[in-house]
Amino acid sequence: MTVKAIDPNGLVRDIRSDSSGNLSTTLGTRLAGEDFSIDRLKTVEVWDYGSGNLSYSTAGTTPQLLRATPSILGVAQVISADSGVVVTFYDNDEAVASGTVLGVLACDTAGVQVRFCRPAQYGIVAVFSGGSDPKTAVVSVGRL
């Protein structure tokens, strides 16, 4: 069943009813992110890629503190590859290679991207290991 209605702007709108008798119509305006095809609002996660870029060009494997407060390890992507190098992300608020492992990313192939979406209770620390020295892998890290 379809019923016609006039909205405040003078436009004629259909009011529909489903098999249960519920009435439905569309709003006169769209909400930001409204997707009619799935009848839901779209959501977008915004990650900080700015200061999370790590570059190892020395022989060291010094842990790098990415975040000293609770956050979320989002997406990590290999920007410059280095064969055999692996970066391990830990949940820690000090630059030490300990705590719960949030994720591991092999740096063998540029362009590889992993979506971790792991919550960090204390902070995020990255440690590069393996491969030969000097390490030249570059990894971009998104975090909330």
C-alpha cells in the first residue's frame, strides 16, 4: 500500500507500508553518510599516519615508542621492503621489547598492508628484527 504525503517544502512523497503494517518514508534531507542501499549510516575510521613512520637505516634494533598512552594499533604498511626483516608491535608505554604482542609484520614486500585493529592498554612499541644490518625497512603505522 502506498500513501501520498506532502512534506514542508511542498514536495509529494510516498509513504509505504511493509507486510506488518509499519509505515516508512525517506527524510527530506540526507544525513551525512546515509546509505539507502543498505539502510544504514556509513562509518569511516580515521587513523593517524603522520608521526608513526619508522625508518631503520642503522644496525640497531632499538625499540621505538609510537604511543605512550592507551590507543589502538590500526593499519601497518611496508613502504620500503627489506628482506628478512620483521617488525613486532608490543603493548607497552616504555621503549622496551616486552608486553603483549599486538601484531607482527614481515617487511619482505613493499606495499603489504595489515589491518590489526588491536587495542593497546598501555601504549604501542615497535621493534624491528631479523634480516641483515643496516636495516632499511620503512613501515607506516596508523593508530588511534
